[in-house]
Amino acid sequence: MRSIWAGLTGALLLLGLATASWAQNGLERFEKEIKPQLELKNFSYGSGAPLGSSGFVLNDVVAVVPASAATGDKESTVKIKKVTVDELDFERLTKDASPEDSPRFAKLRLEGITGDDDLFAALKPYGVPNVPVDVALDYRIDTAAKVLHLNNLEMTLRGQASIALAMVLEGISDKTNAASAKDDGRLRSAKLTFDDKGLLAKVVPPLADAEGLKPDDVVKTALASIAGFAAPQGPQTLQALDAIASYIADWKAPKGALTLGLKPSKTAGVDDLDKIMMPNALTDLFGFTATYPGTRPGAAKAGK
């Protein structure tokens, strides 16, 4: 009887320890499992709070990146006003996790990113102010079906522009690497949205000047290329091209965001790109769409 009680007590103790581990909140797991792995000279934050078992919020984050060739052999400091992690695949981010197994899901937002690295001032010569950057990532890999759902990958240069990508890729698992994704991935759908708030008006003139051209000449060349491609296309393809041509023509002051979509009639891969020049393949095979509030009918062929 004594041995039975000893075994039962041991089992209950193990169960209690496991339950205590499961009960750790997201912030505690970050501190214990992720923070020690950060290859930074220093990492601190003003305040933090848990969001359930796999999420957390950090405010006033300061990260000091050690000097290296990538940083010009000098330290750099990155500050983030707020980090919100709704969920994170902690199991795949621990030091004991296999490097071949990618994190299966993540949903997070980084708000108010600034830094003293040259990268943050890369657009300053073009008249773009050094403003905070916001980044959002939301994805999940269906390991059984081998499908990647990229719900949102968005970067915003505050007051200047934002770009957001969403897509569904088949043939992608948690063991797929960058090299194999090119061959194994098949596109089911994709959406790209670019919302310009004045970035193009600042950047295009100096870029054109560097090539010895006038901005209008660059725009005319782009519109001429679209007109050449549009010549043999049908009404549905022309409608999408009208949106793109209108947006390019409005580069100084766009009338809203340009949204591009892909939804192939069957999943498409890299090897299908050779069909893109076929008349109407853009819409019939790839399900291409383009929308822009300032679309002008006939704009695609006007550049001719």
C-alpha cells in the first residue's frame, strides 16, 4: 500500500509541476524562453503585461544592437513605443527547438519604431522625414494541409505611405525553407495594397534626376509600357490596367490606395509566369484585379 501511495504522490507532483508550467502567462514565457536568446547588448522596456498564455504587451522598448559589419562597426539603438504580441509559437522559439521547424503562427504589432541606424535615415536625402515606422505580422501555417495563411504583413511609414500584403500559399509546411518554397509553393490568392500619402511626390523627382531624366519622362515611359501591354487585352484586363495607369498618372497626389489582387483559376507557381504575356492571361489564368478610387476608363491605352 505504501508503494502505491508513493507512486500516486509522485504522479500528482509531476502533474502539479506540469500544470504550473502550462499556467505561465505570455510575458513570463517571453522573459524565460525568448529574452535570453536575444543577441543584443541590452534589451529593456518600461512596462509589460501578459495577454493570455501566449501573448504580451511591452511599452517603451529599447534595444541596443552590438557593433558589427552590418551596423557599420558601431552600436545602434532601436526604440519601439509599443509591442503587442497577441499570440506566438513559443514552442518553436525555445533554444531547444529544432532549427528546421519554423514557428507555426504569430500575430504581433510593433508601433512607433525609431532608431539611430543609417537605415532609418535612408530616405532623408529624398526629402522624406525620419518618422516612426509601424509593422504588423499575422500568419499561421496549417501543418496538416501544408498551407500558409499570411493574413497580414504591413509596414507603415507614418504620414508618408503604407504597404500591406496578404496571401495564401499551398505546399508550405513548418519545415519548408526559403529555397524549397520557390519550387514547392503554389499561390492560391494574394492581395497587395499601397497607400501613398506623399512619398512618391518626394522620391520620384530625385530618383529621376539621378538618371538624368525629368519625373514626367519617367512617368510617360511607364505609361507607354502599360499601353503596349494593353493593346491586345480584353475588357476585364483593361479595367485592371486602367486602375494602374491612373494611379501612376496621379503620382503627385493619389486619390486613394491602389489594391492589386491575384486569384488564379488554379494555383500558380513560378513556372507559370511565362504565360503572363498571353492576351488576357493576366485575368483569365491569374485572376488579376486592380482597384483605385481615381480610375479613369481608357487610361491604360492613353499612354500610347
